[in-house]
Amino acid sequence: MVPAPRPSGASVAALLAAAIGLLVLALVQVATELNASFKDSVFAVGKAWIPGAAGIGPYSGKETFMLVAWLGSWAVLHGVLRRKEVDVRTWGGVAFVALALATLLMWPPVWHVLKGG
């Protein structure tokens, strides 16, 4: 007897959560470049729990925001989608667009333009 295929929702939830996490990382990157006080706040978040965060600067806080967004969105999306069959192609395309946007936002020439420099 062949087992029934698993619903695609859990896989899509994991894929979308990764895309959300990277998009948050990119948005925080841009925001820290545009606002010095936000950059200091982000650095304080990283220093609060990452040993040696002073050595990597605000990146520690950026990673914290990314981790929270990734794990939080994965938990929510998994809870909502785990038993559902969803269109992997459509949601894969959405994730691809989010990853492309995140990559574009993290590219230094883009945030230099946004910064006005």
C-alpha cells in the first residue's frame, strides 16, 4: 500500500518563512543605513544577547531581527498551512520575488542610492 502524499502546506510555510526572514534582514539593513539612531538601537538589540557583538557591530542586531522574523513567521505559517494543499508553484514564485527583492535591497549600490549618496 502506497502512503498518501503529505500536504504541501508545511513545505510552503518553510519556504515563505525563509523569504520573510531575508526580506526583514534587507529592510533592517536599509533602515540602519538611513537612520543612525535606528542603527544604534539595532546594535543594542544584538549586544543584549550575542556574546562578542561589539566585534561585528549592528550586524548582530540585524541577525536578531532576521531570526525573530524567520522563526515567528515559520511558526505562524506552519500552524496555518500544515494540513493544507497549496499551490507550490505560485507560492514558490512569491518566495522567489521576495528573495530577489531582499538581494537587491542588500546590494550596497542600492542602499547608497536610497541614502542619497
